Amino acid sequence: MPRPTQPCDLDATSAKALLEARELSAVELLESCLARADDTDIAVNALVVRDDVAARSRAQAIDDARARGEPLGSLAGLPVAVKDIQATAGLTTTYGAVPFADNVPDADDGIVARVRAAGAVIIGKTNTPELSIGANTVNRLFGATGNPFDPSLTCGGSSGGSAVALSCGMAPLATGSDHGGSLRIPASYCGVVAHRSTPGTVAHDERTIGRTNYSVQGPMARTVADAALLLSVIAGRDRDARRDPMAFPLDAAAFADLPNVDVTSLRVGVSADLGGLLVSDAVRTVFADRVARLAGIVAAVTEADVDLSDALDVDWQLRSDIFATNYHRSIHKFDPDAAGSDGGFNPNIRATYDEALNTTVLDIAKARRRQVELYRATDALFDTFDVLVCPGVSVPPFDWHQLFPAEIDGQPVRNYMAWLGLSAALTVVGHPTTALPCGLDGQGTPFGLQIVGPSYSDRRLLGTAAALEAAFAADRVMARPMPDVGWLSTLETACRAEGKLVHASAPPQQGTAGDSRH
């Protein structure tokens, strides 16, 4: 049964229209979001730093400016939750790590500055694994973020707090980031939308590597149109954008006006495992059902001849390069004696960094060469298909006390990345990908799809995802699921207390990611 609609349950584009017509005030919308957070966050622990006083002041100022007829930005009055790895001036930014518990930046990251400039009301910061490394949102500072459909299960990560805040109605828009799936995994687990754009679409002013598919920042929302609206702002080319050597020229505002795509004309390639990556039988079963339903909606559904089976080997080597570049100036600052055996510093990072020091230049060179070959082979698919569709994650949500699944259908998971093959492989090739909710899985938690398009086709891809979203909405099995917020408000969970006791992660096991594939 659909839940009663409060202002916080409005999608961003609908709320924007009501705000502009002065049929809804920014203060009313904000108070509704804050009330929803008060009701539900005790159960799920998504919004870990709040800024109620500043948010209320900002909302009132926007209402006053609108009453005076002043020109306002495209997000004016819309509450936005910010992932807690993106610096916010005057508001605590912890990166989910104990050493940064009291860190209050003097300036906004570029993505936050663009959101503020567009008139958004920043409602607070969302939970993330320590330093955003890991796909289970749990840390020693704030604890775990629970899945809004069952808080005993993981919400995914690393943008897990943002996904949960959206799903529960704490904000209509949220920011996130994606290394090997950090936008797409929590979106799939929580029944919301995320878009991993072509690298360079969203300028990352703190980038440390000139050209890479990693560290992409992006939008999260409850609908495709809302994600595109936020993308139209965060992809803006302001002064900060010039700090990113990957930021290419584009018309960011065009994302707010998506093309109309005839869903019945679409040629869809599908793959359950992208050529042999580790995927559970449970996910394969649900995916087969969704593909059968999809076949009745689009022009053609065809099994895609795609083989990214060695992309995880490539990813593992490229991560060595990434981690060495990102952390060689700072890792020495974390004294193991200062805060336990790892200094409060995500063990995944320390162990991957240490392993990187033993990786040869030739290992990385071979991986880079193979990456280009995989990109070309994947891009060639779009000569035949409009989009490629695969599952969002290889397993359904699991108990958040587990840092990652130890095995999948009897197959051992060798390290903290091996179960993320479906998203990590797409990071390697770098094609734009929209995470789209598609009903529930067999255990009653959200099931998501990854919709992949040609490079630099982000606007068209989002238009296609919006057309599919509308078609899915007509099928109760495929429609976006919504959590029972009334039930959540009655729960007392272990997310905050016990979550702090779950270590950030065990060090990565020896062996490459490729050891875990079929």
C-alpha cells in the first residue's frame, strides 16, 4: 500500500515546481525532511552530521528571496544530503574516520560549492565507510548504516548513507561518489537511482591522477529526472572545475532537460555476469525474471557477447597505482599506536597501499594495456545495442556485521573487492552507468539494474533510463520499492552501538581479484 505523501516524500522535480509556484515553502519542505530523519534515522543511522540551525536559516532566506521576486538557482529550497567525504565549510567532515572526528573545513569541495550556489539547503552529512573505501557502510566513528528495508542488513557502500537518506525521505537529493561501485551498489540495495557518469563529466577538484576512471563524483535521487537535475548542477564548469584536468567542455544545464526516448524502440543487450564474474544464483534468478519482463517492453532483448572476466585482475593492479598516488603523502601520518593497531586508518587502504609498493611497473603497464582492449570491446557492443543491462550487485544485501561475504554459493570471496565484480568491471572500462531500481528480490530487499551506455552519451542514457523507469512503474513487480517508514520509526536497532565495534575491514587477502571468478 502506498504511504501517505508528506512534503519529504515528493520527488525533487515535483517539489521544485511547487516551490517555484509558492505552493510549498522551503521551510515546510525542510521541516518535513528533518521530521522524517527524526523518525527513521534512529533505526538506520544514515544522516550522521546534521546542520538544522543553518539549514533552517538557509530555507527561510530562500523563501524571503522568492517572495521578493529575486532570481534563484535551479535547486533553490531543495534539501540535499552530502556524503561525508565531501568537504563542507563550517560543517564537520569526518570521512568516516576517527582521526577526522573534529575536522571542520574552511571551504567547500567543488561539488558542494556548486550545490550551494544553485540554492540548495544542505541538510547534513551522510555515513560512509572509513575514507570511503568499502562497500558496506560501517565505521568506528558512527557505526553501521542499515538497509531501510531491513536494518539488520547492509545498505551497500560507500555512498550508503546517501542512499538510505533518500530512500527514507530525509532529503530528495544526495551527493555520492564511485570508485568501484560506490554509487551503484547502495542505490541497488536501497531502491534509489544513481548515475556514474563518463569520467570527467563531474569535475573533481581534489583529483590526484590526471587521467583515470576512478574517483567519480555523482548524483543520487529517487527518480532519474531528479538525478539528472542534480547532475545539471554538479557538472557545472565553474572556477573550481578548472582544477580537474579531466573536466571536458559540456553543457551541464542540458542534463535537466532529458530527451524523450521511445522505450518500444530500444535494442537491449543483457548479461547476468558480464562474461563469467562471480554472481549468486539468487541474483541470477531475479535477473532472469526481470529480463523476461523487459522483453515485453522494449523492441529486442538479446544476450550480449561481453567478456569482462579479467577486468578484476586489471582493477586490482590499477588500484595499486591509485592507492600509491592518493596516499603516499599522508599514510605516514597515521600512527598505529595512536588509535589501535591500525591508527584508526581503514585497514583496506593500508594493506592495499603496502601491496602497491610490491607491484611492478610492468604489472601496471600490462593492466593499462588490457584496460584499453576491454574498453574497445565493450564500446563495440553499442554498434548493436542501445544499452547494456546487467544486475547491480552480485549478491542480495547481507548482515552488516559481515564486512563482505566470505563466499558466494560455495565460491570463496578472496578479498574485499572480489564480490563487486559487476560494478568494478564497468569502472575499468569507464562507460556511463545508471543504477535503476527494479522491484524487490527474493528476500524482500530492493533489486537494481545497471543500465550502461556508450561513452559521453550520459544525457541520452539518462533519457533511456527515465523511459525504462516509467515502464517499470506500470508493473508492480518492477516498480521502485519504498520502505515502510512507519515501521522504521518503531525500531531500536544495533546500527549505532554495535556498528562501531565492527572493524573497518580485515586486510585484503593475498591473491588477485581474478582468483575468485568462475
